[in-house]
Amino acid sequence: MGNNRTQKVWILFLLSFLALVCSSRGGDMVVYWGQDEREGSLRETCNSGLYKIVNIAFLSAFGSGRKPEVNLAGHCDPASDGCKSLSKEIKGCQKRGIKVMLSIGGGNPGYSLSSPGDARRVADYIWNSFLGGKSAGSRPLGDAVLDGVDFDIEVGGGEGFYGALARRLFEHGKAGSRKVYLTAAPQCPFPDEHLKGALSTGLFDYVWVQFYNNEECEFESSNPGKFQRSWNTWVSSVKVSKIYVGVPASASPSTAGSGFVAPQILKTQVLPFVRNSSKHIYGGVMLWDRAADKQTGYSRNIKDSV
Ligand SMILES: *[C@@H]1O[C@H](CO)[C@@H](O)[C@H](O)[C@H]1NC(C)=O
């Protein structure tokens, strides 16, 4: 009886160990959360166990004298302090070892930078309102200290000043007790016109390249070379520790205009190529967005091959 039980415990232990070892190829999954209330809560997103980094999208208004504004679609209303309750969920994610980033920018106009001084003011605002600083006013997401800032700059205006923004955020992190992670989501045509200044600072940790909405560099089975050349250019040109493949999590045109890669194709034709990159620079897969992923199960499908 006792022996039998010991045996069972050992077998279970071995199986869990094997499951752990085989469960992924060393890459992580990153997801954007915040632009579609049907995606469910941030807590549920983190508790799914699928993602290592969650980008809260977006700080959609800032710079050039604007009042900074967070937009989280129907999740909560920052104007009436309605998003402060996210603090508990953010801390819950971080307890699970998940990094939570504030993504700034997005696809809609409403942000820009007008000078190096403006960039520093925006950086100070972000530091004081979402990171380790102290805000005189209220913190839109409450007292949780986010892990860093994701640059999803897709709208023109002051491209030359995003380097100053990155540098100031980096310096705040360096002077404080906790590193401020810097990440970016450039479009795949190299160089990204909106982000090349920021990326040339060499201060970014991770870059997830959007291989969608850009036919010249997104993956197509009939012409894998255009994606492969673009990936190799990113790998050899940006000074970051990890580069991720960004893909839409659904074929629906409301998720991305083009660039959807079916999970089976991603697993057999894209991931073997990018995992093979030099310098261990492959970081994993970035998915736009949690709403699409929840609906299609894309990340669950590719998980074991990332
Ligand atoms: C991996 O890289 C090696 C050396 O560059 C190359 O010969 C091989 O074909 C690559 N494999 C894949 C799957 O791309």
C-alpha cells in the first residue's frame, strides 16, 4: 500500500517535471490588454497562465500640452478614477511573475511630442503616475507600480523626441529602486519611422515587431523570404536583448487588416526560423490582442512551440 503510493507520487512528480521541460521552447508570449471589454478582466488574463508580459493599452493622449489620458475602452472610466481598482489586479499579475507594462500611443491620433522639454515632462508624468514616483494628483491605475513603458507609437508628431522620453524614463528607473523596462512595438518595415529615434538610444529591453498590416514584410507561405529578410534586418540592426514576432491572434479584419498566420503555419514555418536566430535574441511571440486571443485560443494552440 505505502510503496504503491510512493510510486504514484514519484510518477506524478516525473510527469510534472517532463511537462515543465517540454512545455515550451524557451520563448514567452506577450499580449495587449485594454482595448476591448469583451476580453475579460486583467486578472483573468494573467490567471490564464499564458502570458509572461501584459501591455496595458493605452496611454492614448499625451504631449504638446495635452492633458494625459488613459483609454481602456469599456473596462473602466479613468476620468472618474474608475480604473484605480486595477491596482489589485496588476499586483496579482506581478505576484505570478508577469510583467505589466503601460503601453503609450496606439493607432489613434491624440498624442505627440513638441520638444525635448515636452518629452521630459511626459516622462516625469508617467514616472509619477504609473511607476515608482509620487504623484501630486491621482494615479489613474492606483498605487500599483508598473514594470515599465511600452512604446506603440504609430501616429506622427515629434518622432525626434521619443529618444529623450526613453532616456528620461530610463534615468528615473536607474535613480529609483527598481528598473524601468522599456519595450517597443515597431511596424515591420525597417526602420520604423516613428520609433527609430527612440530605438537608437539602445535603452530598450524588448522589441515586438508588428508583422501585420504591412504586406511587404508579413509572413506568407508562398513567399517566406520577405518575412525572413525583415526579421534578419531587425535582428542585426537593433540593440535590444530580445525580439518577438508580433502577430494578430485572429483572422478577423477587426483585429488586423492583414498578416494573420494560422497557428499550424506559425508553428511549422515561422517559429523554427526565428528560434534559430543568432545571439539568443528570439524572445517569443507577441499577440494583438487579448480579446482576439480569448476568442480564438491562438496562444493556447501555439504555446508548446513558442
Ligand atoms: C538555422 O540556421 C542554420 C545556420 O545559419 C541554417 O543552416 C539552417 O537552415 C537554419 N534552420 C532553419 C529552420 O531556419
